Amino acid sequence: MKRSWVHVFVLVLTVIGAVWAPGPARAQVGPEVNPDAHISWPPPVYVLRGTVNIRGTANLPNLRNYFISVRPLNDDLTPASPDFLPVVLPSTRAVRDGILGTWDTTTVDDGLYEMRLSVYVRGGQPVTHIVSPLRVENFPPPFVDIGQTPTPTPTPLPPTPTPPPPTPTFDPTPRATVRTAGANVRMGDSTQFPIITSLPQGTPVLLLGISNRGTGWYMVRLPDGRIGWMAPSVIDVAGNLSLLPLVPPPPLPATPTPLPTPTPPSGANLVAGVVVFDPPSPTCAETFVVGLDVANLGTQQTLAPGTVLLTDTRAADGTVQATTLGGFPMLMPGQTFRVNMPLTVTTWYNEVHRITLTIDPGNNIPETNEDDNVRVVEYVLQKGGCP
């Protein structure tokens, strides 16, 4: 009876050795590895669990972006799926012998995987590097009690590579720190938007979302509570970026037509008119449209297109919760144009919010009267699905 248990144990060890046999491993080594586009950690034939910092280099000339993906393998190390699953969001920042990204392995099933680094360059073909096989084991199989049967001596396995120094406990909350001196925070996801403020190097900011327009810009909350947008080139991001929602940014501001110098006199007069909400009751974290009627009640046509600045503040303390811009064309005397501005507010539900709409905030359009360009309305933000 004891001898049969020994045979079973030896058979289990033999199967384990076959799964991890080094022959089919497909990590690129030697001259095939591009020193400016490769994964240096984790190495092939390595067990991963929990949150793993993926190290390496993505530093090709004319770098556009890079990302890391994985796909499962069968026990014979053939692909179990034709598709790779992204585990690290695309990044435009060059990395040399550093952290390429962080993978939370608990988001996939335990098993065998291969990992691929894809580096894209402007005007050239992408460069990839694959490390395989890797084993994800967040839930190890339970220990099997074999009673009083003597424990056989297992066949020695290849030595496990020495892991890097332990990393601090991972905080999954998406966040960022200003990388450069005097980083600009803007009203939208482009340098065409006005600057809200500039932050010194090292200032922490909270990430709220990423632009769904594909620009890579992040929507952030400033230390004083205001909300703005920052380019990925001026901040260092951390945390689980897969938790960030895709957020629609404000529409691009209209480019004003250059006015001749000196500015000729004008009889135009822009007036802020009716304000409507669609839907009528704004809800937390759900996009609604604010429409403002802009009318030219003067005697002459406006000399250029214009913009409308929308600012959403908490009525209780006056802190800014959201901003956006809208645009309108040149208006003939007596003409009215409705400016529709999408807006999403995610803070202070079941409270009164105050929206201030300012026509031509930079005073770029000559008018006979500048005192009727502002409209203020209030609403109560509904809770909706916000936590």
C-alpha cells in the first residue's frame, strides 16, 4: 500500500516537470532581442501572483507609444487563444531599464501565459518582444496528505531566477504626480484650450478619467478641488489605470478669425438668452447638454466667431466642479444661435449646483455693451448611479 502512494507522488512530479520543460519556451534571447524594445522582468519559466511590476525598455527613435498584452497557453505551450489581452494601457513615455507598467494578475485565471511588449514608432513597423511561458498562480492547489507514506525525493527542477528587491504595497487608486516644472492644467484635452493653472514639479493630482477622443490626456482633480485636463507628457501616472473611465472631453474651441488692427468700431451687441438642460434633471456621472441662446441685438454683424465659457460650481462653497467651452459663428443683427455644451458632473449630488455662462470671456468681439454677456442658473444634481 505504501509503495503505491510513492508511485503516485513520483508521477505528479513528472507531470509538473513536463509542464515546465524549458524546450518550447519562446522568450526572445540573444541577437533577436532589440535592446531598445524588450522585457527584462519577469523572465521565462516564472510564477507570478498578485500585482507585478513589468520592467524593461521601450526607447526606440520616433516612439509613438507602447503597451503590454498577454494570452493564455495550453499545457503543451501552444496558444489557447489567437488574441492577446491588454494588461497595461498604452504609454507615450520612453522607458529605459525601468518599469514599463503594472499587471494585476488577479484579473485573469490561473494558468500558463505568454507576455508581449508591442512598441510602435512613427513611420515604421512595430517592434515586439515575447516572454513565454509564465505561470499565474494566485490560488495554489491544496496540499495533499499522503498519510504515513515516506516522502520521495523529487527530481531537482532548474533553479528559479533571483527576484528583484520587494516593491512597496501596491495602491490600485489611479493617481499622478507632476513630472515637469510649471505643468499646465487646461479646460480640455488639447493645447487649444485655455490654461486653468500651472502646477510645480512634484504636485500630486487625482486621476478621474482619460479622454475618449484618443488623445491620451487625463481628466484630473486639482488639490483645490477644481477639475481640468493634463497631457501624459507632463505627469507620471501610477495605480491600476484600467479602473479609469473613458470621459468625453469638452468640444474643441472655435478658432477665432484674426481681427484687423486697429479694430474698427462695431455696432454688435451679444446678449445671453434662454438656458435649457437636456435632459431637464442632470444626474451624477451622466452627460447632459446645456444649451444657451446667444443673440446679436446690435445693428451690425459680429466681426468674428466667439466662444461661451461654462463653469459649474457647488453653490454651498463656490468650488468649481466642471468647466467646458462652446462656440458660435459670426451673427447678423437680430440673429440668435443656440450653443449646446455637453457636461458631466460627478461630485456633490443631491446639492444645488450653479452654472455660469459667459459669452466671449476674452472680450475678443467688439460690442456696444459688455454687461449683458453672462447668464447664471442653478439646478440640483440627482444621485443616479453614483456611490
